[in-house]
Amino acid sequence: MAAMKSKRLDLSSRRAINQDSFIQEWPETGLILFNSPFDPKPGIRISGGRLRELDGKPEAEFDLIDRFIARYAIDLTRAEAAMALDSTEVARRLIDIGVPRQELVELFGALTPARIVEVVNRLNTVEMMMALQKMRARRTPSNQAHVTNRKENPALLAADAAEAVERGFSELETTVGVSRYAPFNALALLIGSQTGRGTALTQCAVEEALSLKLALLGLTTYAETLSVYGTEKAFHDGDDTPWSKAFLASAYASRGIKVRFTSGTGSEALMGHAEAKSMLYLEARCLMAIKGAGSQGVQNGSISCIALPESLPGGVRGVLAENLIATLMDLELASGNDALASHSSIRKSAKLMLQFLPGTDYIFSGYSSMPKEDNLFGGGNFDAHDLDDYNVLQRDMQVDGGLRPVSDEAVLKVRRRAAQAVQAVFRQLELPPVSDAEVEAATRVESSADMPERDVVGDLEAAGRFLEEGRSGLDVIGALAREGFDDIARKVLALQKLRLSGDHLQTSAMVLPGPRVISAINDPNDYRGPGTGYSLSSERRQEIASLKQALDPREIGRERYAQSGGFLRETGEAGAGTDPREIVIALGPAFGTALRATLLGIPHREVLRAMIDGIRAEGLRPRVVKIYATSDCGFIGHRGAQLSGSGIAIGIQSKGTTIIHQRDLEPLNNLELFPQAPNLDLSSYRTIGQNAAKYAKGEPVAPVPTRIDNTARLKYIVRTTVLHLHETRQVVKDRKPRELDWSRIEAAAGSGAVEKALPA
Amino acid sequence: MSNITDNYPLSEKSPDRLTTPTGASWNDIDLQSVLDGTLSISDLRIAPETLELQARIAESAGRSQLADNLRRAAELVGVPESKILEVYQALRPGRSTPAELESLADELESQYRAGRCARFLREAAQAYAS
């Protein structure tokens, strides 16, 4: 490494953002988001009711994906008219509130992949967000959580699942480190998801055949693993074709099980099969294949590849574009934000806003509901420790991100009960026991590192047998009921019964408590500009506002209120002093009377005493007056200075903000101002007293040294506001300043009656 | 004029129309039937008629591909899981010759009256061959 250029540059280079990878575009390998020079030009040729040419490629040269798209994904009756439209004109319709969603769905159902990408690329990032807000299929946004742990502990999985649902997640996805654990992980999620007041669909991401089996047995209630790629070679490496995936989708539907497909920018380049095409062009092909397969929806947004598009120019915009195209294909959208995308919190949060603000069907297709170290999906871009941040973002923006603040008590209660339910089911089904210590640990641990060890070999054997014997969701329901968990048993059964209805096979279905299904059928996105579409109900607005850490401002500073008689006594109106050796200390209207301590909780009596001591140390005479006409620090000090025989006064507000004033200065000018009370301690107040005296004596004065804490305003602004409000309430406009007898301040000193410092 | 989507969601609006392929009705399925052991997981299945209803609902919302998928699914209700997995495996890359796919299509058509699925397999066979 070269010699350090500057300390500042060196420190910057070590910031989190500089641990991310950034590269320039390389179109030949598909390392480019939009507009590869090798992308085809949009075009279509239809004759005899057949698509003869797709984006410049004649039918004879079609690969499997072209054939699939041509056969199932383009509405040939509309295609020629739709393709004749100007791309900018179509782009404008996307953000024109006068053009309804359904009209655009029909239009985009008749375009080719290259044209779709061209249109979307005419929108800037904000326009894409506007389009996403209008085009997502379901009106109500929601959220999915990932629930895994390194030790694959079933009690912890159930506890994490229960907490996730309590926090508002409406879908839970788990996976496995060791695939033989799959049935137990699925079981733990099934139980945990139905433990609290909410409900959620659950899935276990494993190999296709096993995934189908778990769903058929009722151990999972939806599936999401049907991956699709934009080139034939990548598809083959995934060991599927569009037809095999489509058939699998029908298989799930035939058993009443919800499915969404998976795709995302960057996967083809990562697999070495991008064929020099841009990531977005390939993703458009994926999404058309998914629509053609008859899937109700997709999770995309680069998913586990996210760091690859983010290494390129326009990566985050490109990922938003692929989310948008999914909605243009009229698909349910679970919009990524799952795998770790950046080291930088700033960058992660900024990226999230592109899905969070417009809203999608599932903003995360896997929010890590546990700490990152337990995430088996690739880290988790946001995790358990970011939940409070997320709740604040919802509150700040008044955006429904699908989650709700919950109390610590509610979290612990639901975690313990879920772990107990798993313990009971394992006992009832004669599976390896879950100990009381595990239940207790599952309720309270940070991560699986703190969980007691289980007999891994025993668990895996039991899990294998469980699957071989064809144990099902019904066995779980029976075990729950027999162990006295009737409420959970009924909820699990109600979810299984939904299969009879197929209601959750419709686009963008989510299950609410009841269970009640809402989807794009009975909750269609009807956004048509301001005043339409989804809006927060007053209950939901209140729920989002009610952070557990939000205080009642009426209660702030109560401990600073006067509890008993004061240490100051008014002796009459204060007149102008004549003694050139007197320094006036002018108190704010509540100081030492209605209020008894500063912002930091330093008792007013001690603050006053410190200033008196300082003045006396310089051989001058302190005189204390109360100002009623104003609560402003500058004016308090200025009024004091008019009364001071020396012309010098200290003004102090109840919160502790202090000024040294002089008679002939303008009210808002000063000799010294200490605007940030939190940076003052008793020795500062004593020095303030001394300095005031020195000004009066005409001696040279070194300003009082104070600490600089740039977070003081951030930390204390609310308390400052509330305390100042209380002081201002004591203002009596036309009341003249009063002389104060402060002799009791000394009588009380050392008598044990001195007020203790209060908590800040 | 009544709209097909007025019945949606079926589980809420018309559960009395819901039966399983084994003949159980929505109201038969409760915690007691699970505890009595009179219910098996294979009873908790969607009926072809219900899938057709959902297909029509999807179609009325302009989702013809989803409707096609649900209609293929309706045909697969009576097809055993082992056969479904066999067809899925056969459709994966490099697993079967066009003739093998053709014969599976014939079987779906003749044995399970799964004409749409059979046609879908033949389209796949044709695409794989070209």
C-alpha cells in the first residue's frame, strides 16, 4: 500500500461502504444491468396466428425460453398494436394516474421482452417507484420473514417463528443446513406460526421433490423454490425447463398449495451463462416465462445474487426495474431485500426505500427475523436487531411496511408458548425430547449459540423416520390438541382446510387471522393517484405510532416538579441596585419554585449555590431575583443586568441554560452564552459565577471551558422542549421582578436535605 | 348480474360448496374428526370442481395463464403423487425422448382424462425436439 495520503482519507477508506465490491460494466459476460450492446432490438412478426419472429430472432432459431414465451406469454391478438406504440409513450402511461392498472397489464401482456425493458428503462428511479405503487397486484402491502438457526433447534425455530408472526410477518420461510432436518424445521415453523394472535403461511426451501412432499403432508403451507433463469443453459444447470417448472406449479395447485416462482437479475451471469445479454433483459424473459407457466407470483429482486448487480452502475435501479416488470406481468411480487447486499447501513436502508415506499405484496422475501449469525439464507440484509429501526421507519414515513411494534412481554410470552408447544408435540409423537432448559433458552437467547446442544444423530434419525412413516400436519394437530394446545391445533387445522378452497391460489394471496384470505381478487390495488389505493386506517396508524419506547410527553420531567416548600422566599419587588460590587443572578420563572432541577437533573439549589460561591470567591456580592415576564434566557439575563448595581447579571433558565449579560448590551447579545445545558456541570456554574464577577471588576476573563457534545441536542431536545414549556407556563407578562431571600440555601446545605441529582 | 368473484373467497362466502375429492364436506372437518382419526391428510385436498371455480375467477380478472394452470391442476387431482413426480422428472432436461413424453401424454389422457396436461406434455416434447 502506498504511503498514507491523509488521515481523513485513510479513515474514509475503511468505512463500511468501502468493503463493498464495485466494478465497471463488462457486457460480453452479462455484467451490465441495462442496454447491453448485444441485447436484441424490440420487434415482433406474426403470421397465420403464429409468432414468427421475436425481438429480431426468427422462429427457427428460438431456444426453449423463446418458444415458451411465444407460446404462452404474449397475447398475439394485441401484440402488433401494442408493439407499434412508442416506448416513451408507454412509459408515460405507467405513471399517468389516468391510465388504470388493468389497461397496462393487458398492454404489457402483448409486448416482447426487449420492448418491456426499453419501456421500463425510460423511467427514472422515482418514476419506477410511482409505477410500482400503481402496478402491484394487491392493495395491502405485507412482509415475509426468514426463520432459521445454525443448530436447527426446533424450540428456537418455533419461538422465532412465533415472534415473527407477533411482529406482523404474514409468511415465514425456513431452510436447512442439513437437508434431513427439513421435516422438523417445517414442523417447528408450522407450530410457531400459529401460536400468537396472528397467522402466517410457512414454507421450507429444499430440493423440489422434498419440498413438494412436505407440502403434501401439510407440514408446509406454500412453496417458493421454483427457480427460473433467462437463458436455456442456466435453466439446464438448474435441472429444469419452463415446461417442467410449469408442470410442478400445476402439481402444487392440484393439492391446493400456494406457489410462487423465483428469479432475479445476476443469476445467469453468476452461472456463466448470460450470453452477453443485460441482466434486465434476461430477467424480463424469466418473468414472461413465469407468467406463461401460470404462476400467480414471483419472488425477485436479485435475491441471493444481489451483491452482483449492486457492484455495477445502476444496480439498485435495475433491481427496482425487475420488481416493476414482475407487477407489469400481473404477478404477485415478493421483492427481495433478503440476502446481505452491503456492508453499509446507509446503502442498505437507501436501497430498501425503493420497495418500502411504493409498497409491494411482500416487501422482503425474507427479513431475517433472527440475528444474522443464525441466518442460513445468506446473511439477511436486515435482521432481528434492525426491527426497531424498521418500526421507526414505518412511523417516520407513515408507510405500512407490514410490521408492528410489540411489547417485550408479548414477545417473551409468545416465544415461551411456541417452544412449549413444540416440546409437547415432540413428546406426544415420541420424538427426541425437548428439555425444559431448551424451552427456557429458546424464550430468552440471543442466538442458537446459547442453546443447549441436542443429540444431532438422534434428531436426524427421528426426522428420517417421521418422513418415512408419512407423519403429517394432522398428526401435529392431534398431538397439539391432546397436549392441551387446542387453540394452536385449531389454527393449524384451519390453515390446512384452506386447501379445500383454493382461495390462496389466486394472485397475491395472503392469509389474515380467521383465517381470512385476501388477494388481488378481493383486495385489488386500485391506486389512481392521491386519495386512492391503500391508506393507513386510523387503527393501523395508531399501531405504527405506538413504539414501545415512545413516551407520553405529559410525563416527561415530572420528577423535576416541586414536591414540597421551596428554598427561596420572595421579599418584594426588586429595584435597581446601586452597589457596584453586586452581581445579579436572574432566575427563570419556574427556577427553584415550580421546577427543582435542570435538564440533567442537577438540583436548582446546588446550581444556584455554585454560582453564589463563584461570585463570592471573587469577593463580590450575589443578589438573586426572579424574573416572571419572560422565559427566554437572553431576556432573563438582560432584565437581571438592568437591576444589577455592577451592570453584570447571570440569567438562568430552569433547564440550566445560562447567560452572562451586561446592562448596555442588546437583549439578544451577551458576554458569554452557555446554550447547551447538558454540557454544564456544577464546576461550570461556579466558574460562570466567577467570570461574571471578573467582568464586573474589569479583570481579563477566560471564557468558561465547556465540553462539546454534538449529540446533546439530539438526546435532549424533547426534554428541553417539555421543560421549557413548563417554564413558559409560569410566565406572568406584567409581573415585575421579585427580590429573593436565598439564605435557606445555606441552612439546608449539609443537613441531609439537599436534593439528590435526578436521572437525566 | 352476479359476478363470479362475488363468491370469493369461497372459504368465507360459500364454504358449503366445498367438498374434498373423498366426499367430505367443509363442515365435517373439525378438531374432533382429527382426534377420532376419521380424517387423513389425503382427505384435505381440493376438488377439481373447486379448481375450476378458481380458474373462472382468475379468468374473470384477466389472468388466462393462471386459469390454464388451475385447470391443468384440476386434471391432476386424481393423479397419484408418484405419477405426478414421474411426469415432472420426465420433463426435466435430458431425461426423456420425445416418444417417452408422448407415451406419458397418452397415459395422462387415457387413464386420467387429463387432456390439457397431455397437450402440455406434447407441446413440451415438440419444443424439446426442435
